[in-house]
Amino acid sequence: MHPESALVEASNSPGNAANKRSAPRADPVKPVLAVQNLSIGFKGINSNLVDGVSFSVAPGETLCLVGESGCGKSITALSLMGLLPSPPAEITSGRAAFDGKDLLSLPKSEISEIRGDRIAMVFQEPMTSLNPVYTVGEQISEAVRRHRKVTKAEALDRALEMLKRVRIPAPEKRLKEYPHQLSGGMRQRVMIAMALANDPSLLIADEPTTALDVTIQAQILKLINSLQKETGTALIMITHDLGVVAEVADKVAIMYAGRIVEAGPVGEIFENPQHPYTLGLMSSMPSLAKRSGRLVTVAGMVPPADAMPNGCRFATRCPFYTPDCSRNVPHLSQLSEDHAVACFRVPLEENIGEAAS
């Protein structure tokens, strides 16, 4: 990846789409969730798979966790939901403040009361999350009765209401159907209906559109955005697709090999990417602008969990590499009030000539 061409390509990335999103709130708002210094290790592996991750999300706000497969995004989400198997997983440090409690230290009984009620999750593939032997109505109503003192009839009424809310056609009919009778887009709408049935304060969506075709992806994203505006729910969207980020995000946290390497408002990240990894992701995105030559690629792969490099974990793939990158760990530092970057070479514009020579 040539550094100068990467910066040029990044300027032609989906930044204009990102500007459609409203600017972050000027007034400080108490976050729904505040994660501080979260680290997760696995038995038999020396390095943390998630290492010192911090972020927050406020009511009505969308935070996108972005990165390649294997960067630790889903592990982070599962740890917040209390769904990581332990062993082999172990939370080695950190705090996740939610409603005056630390999610990471709650007993299983208490986290199970929060999960599906105050915090809900939409997974990537609904066919692995929906039970094939129960109807859609039974599954949504079960989620309601698990956390609300209502009758079976009242829970079914709520299930029907939610199917209407997520714009499923012929909801009365779908209520009695099984998951295999629905299309992929409708199954994902059912998952969203189930997740929102108890009016959660926080919704975590893990690659919710990856398994869908482009047209249905757009419909699901529009639906999630619309429902979020109606309810004021905070949203954490996990994705590797910068097109999705440009469409839905207020804030972005770029993850690489278990660490957040850049974070800030979506507009600033798209307009002024400062970490070499972010720059590579931006440059690899197709653009409607006139191009000369091929898309830029990020050479190499995310290091395996049992072979994390010392220092900066992106050092082996970085065009701005110096020996110091392998000796020391770069920590997030403020480039501006809201924009933080973990790189020794920031601002990158001042290092182009040296890296390219």
C-alpha cells in the first residue's frame, strides 16, 4: 500500500455518506454503557484477544465497532452479554458500567435477567438463533414472558405488535409460521422484533446484514435506524462494512487485533483517518468517483491469537513502520477533543515523505 495514494483514495471513500448522519451531541449525556479497559484472555494463549478496550454509547446514539474478522469485535459484545464460555475465556481486566452496575462482575443469574430485557442482541445469522420447532409468535412471546409478568395471550399480542412494528407483511399469518417458512430478510426482522420486544436501553447488532443481499441490507438498516429514533435505544453495531458505518454511525471505533486503534465521530473518521489501518480500510472501499488504477489493499492478515507481535499489533502490515513500533505499545491519544488515535506516526501527513522514500 503506497502511503500517498492511500491518503488520496481515503479522501474519495464514503465520507460524503457519513456526513448525512447528524453531528454528535454538543452537551454531555450520561452514557447507557461505558466500557473501560476491557481485556479478555483465553486459556493456553499468552496474549489477550481483547486488550484494553474502552468506549461508551449514549441514549439514541449509534457506535460502530469496525474491523476485519478476528479483530475481537464479537468477543467484546459476547462478554458484555455474559455469553463467553468460561473457561476457556477469562475477563482479565475492565469494567462495563450499565445502569449503575458492572456487567463484567455480575453473577450469571443477574446478567441473565438483564440479557434480553435491558440489553438485547441481534446476531448475524437468524437461522442459528431462532428455534426451528417453535413458531415465530411462540418465540417472541417467550422472550416477553421471560421478563414481564403477562399472560400468554398478552405476550402473543405483544409479539403481533412487534411484527407490525418491524414492517413484516401479513403479521397475523407470520405469527403462526416457523422460521424456515420465512425469507432471510423476514427472519432478521423477527430477530429485531424479539430483541426490541422488551424496550431495551441498549441493542447490540452483530453483523446483522452480512447474510442478506444488498437490497434487503438497505431495508434492514433503514428499519433499525427508524426504530432506534422511535425508542431512543442506544445501538452498538458490529461490522466490517464501511458502507454500513457511513449509513448508520454517530461514532466509530476501529479495532485491530483486539485493540481500538482509532475512535471518533463518524464524519471526522471518514474525512481525516489517521491510523494506517483505518487509512487502509478507507482506501479499499469502492467509490463512485473516477478512479485511476486498482483499489488499494491492506497487505497481510490479522495475526493469529497465539502469535501477536510485540508493540503495535499492526506493525507487520504498516507502511509507516519504524523499529519503535515493534518495541512499544502505542496508546490512544487525543488528536482533537473527540478524535483519538493509537499511532506513533500521527499526524500521518507529516510522515508521508519519510515513509514513501
